[in-house]
Amino acid sequence: MRSPLLAHFDGRGRVSLDTLSDGYNQAVLGPGEWFVWDFHPSIAIGICVMIGLYVWIVGPARKRYNWGPKATRFEWIVFLMCMVLMELSLDGPVHHLADNYLFSVHMFQHLVITLFVPLMLVAGVPPWAWDRLADVPVIGSVFVFLIHPIRAFLFYNGVLLVWHLPGAYDLAMFDHDYHVLEHVLFMGSAVFAWWPLLSRSKRFPAISWGWQLIYLFAMSLPMKALGAVLTFKADSMYQFYAAAPRVWGLTPAGDQRLGGLLMWLPAGLVLWGLAARAFFRWFYEERGPRPRPSTPGIAVVALFFALTGCQQSTDSPEPITAPKPVETKPSPETEASDHVSPWRFSSSGKHKVRFRLPKNMPLNELIEPIVEVTDLQGNPVKSTMIKADA
């Protein structure tokens, strides 16, 4: 009886079709056989085109059509790092291992092109450039349609799950054209998926922080489910890797479990990091950029102190009640602004108090007033005992 048709590797490390006996290929490769720097002209050409298009858009085209401000240094750095990361993940030893030997390395490659590359692409392209993309016929309509959070979620996770079905996955591994299509769909759908979280566009802004937390929770479910299936499946789901020569002593099932764990844990950490970002940004925006309030007791004492004057302590006696404050005319350099009251002065014979408070400030919103205590010559007083009468 003939065994199922599986993948088989010729001497050049390329895939051919042949019939193999049941079980996996026992051949074990050394570092010299798998550490190969593959170079695919299509990848290099595509990356060069993207860099050239970026330079033209943020440079001559921006100036000619007055599209927006200059790209910041941060945007330039992030975009170029994105291109370098794309080249390292789609060419070189990572690509060679993923395409020929190890499912786990292929999962690592997929995490790079679905998490880090799209996130950096959204952050590295100026927001006005994304707005211009929306005006391009057909492409712009598709872009605007797919950045909607619900449609982006369904598109990305649909692409992720369909391409990990055994039939579709093996098809992509046996046929290079389908493999290219798979990676293009992964990266494109991931840009749409992360747009609701990282968009800086005024026309198509990110969703609110609270909705981002809900969105991230929903995004984690399909990936965790797929990672769990791959981790706990007893045998290899994919014929391609079941027939591949072994690297690092991993069996096909062990290789698959490692790939499932990579999808489950490191990918989850990225989602948790984005969730933490959303939570703390939401918290600080709700709190607002208000000054630090004083405690009620300190605030009341400070107010009485400012309004009633003070008396220096001595070794003897009980503190002396300060006289009623006398308002004097502020000096020119301390004239009132639009936001604060003028300096007010109160004297008790030996000391002088200067204070000012925000204009029309309700008592229940009291913050720490600005208070200076000096002697009559203007020298700071280091130690006093205060008794304030309302």
C-alpha cells in the first residue's frame, strides 16, 4: 500500500514531491546545512519600492502638493527599522528554516510580520500620508472599509485561521505563489487590525481607550484558541513539516507544540502591553492635567495662615493671636494676571505674609496657595508658631 504523498527535500534544500514511508524523516541537519542566507529578489525589490515611495511621499510630493508637515525623526527611524525587520524575517536563516524545516520558526516569522512590522508601519508613516491614501480611487475605498474595528477584526482573524487549516497551510508550503499570497494577506490584514489602536489620523482616528481594552480582549481569543490547538495536538497537523529533516532534535509534534506556545505566550504579551498602554492612557486622561491638591486640613490651615498673618514663636509663652489682615496695594511687578489674584500683604508687627490664590476659586476646589513668610526686612522666617482665627 502506498503511503500518503508528502514533502521531500532534494540536495539543494528545495521542496519536491515524493512518496515517503509513514513517520517523519529521521535525517538530522547540522548548522552548516540550515544556517543559510536565502536571498529572494522579489523581497528586496518590494522593500526598495516601499522605501522609495516613502521618500517620495514625505519629500518632493509633500512639498509640491502641500500635504502636511515634515516626517519627524521618530517616524523616519521607525519606518526604516520596519523595513530592516521585514528583510531579516523574510530572507536569511529565519526564512530558510521556516520555509524548509521548522514549523516553530515559521510561527516566529508570522508573529514578526503580523505584530511588529504592521505596528511599526502604522507608527512610521505620517498620519497625513494615510489620509492621502484614503483619497486614492478603489484602494482608498477598500482601506476605509477595512479599518473599521469590526471588519478589521473579522478580516484579520479570518485570514489567520483559514491559512492555518491543514489543507491551506500545506498548499502554501508546497506552492511558493500561495505562500507569497499568504504573507501579503497576513501583513495587510494586520495593518487594518492594529489601525483602531494606533491610528494618529484626524480623519480616521483610533477608537477610545475603553473600547481599545475590549477590542484587545476580543483579539486575544482567536490567537489563544489556535495556539492551544497547536500546543496540545498529539501529532503533527501539517504533512509538510512531518516529512522535513529534523533540526535541533525537535520531532514534528514537539516542533508544533513549540510553535503553538510562541503563538500563545509571546503574542499574548504584545496584546497585554497594548492593553496596559490603553488602560494607563485612559486613566491619566480621565484624571486630567490638574495640579496636585492639598489635603483638606493643610488647605484650611494654609488659607487661614495667608489671611490672618503670623507670629514668631518664643521660648515662653502662648502664641499671640495675629491681628486682622490689612490689604496693601501690590507692587507693579506683582500686578494681577488674568488667572491669579494680586499679591496680598498682612503684617503682625514682626512678620509679613504674602499670598495669592487663583481668581474666583471655590473653596471646595482649593489647591495649595503660594505663601511666603518673611520678617519686615524681607528675610525668610525659618520657624514660627501660628494661631489663626477665622
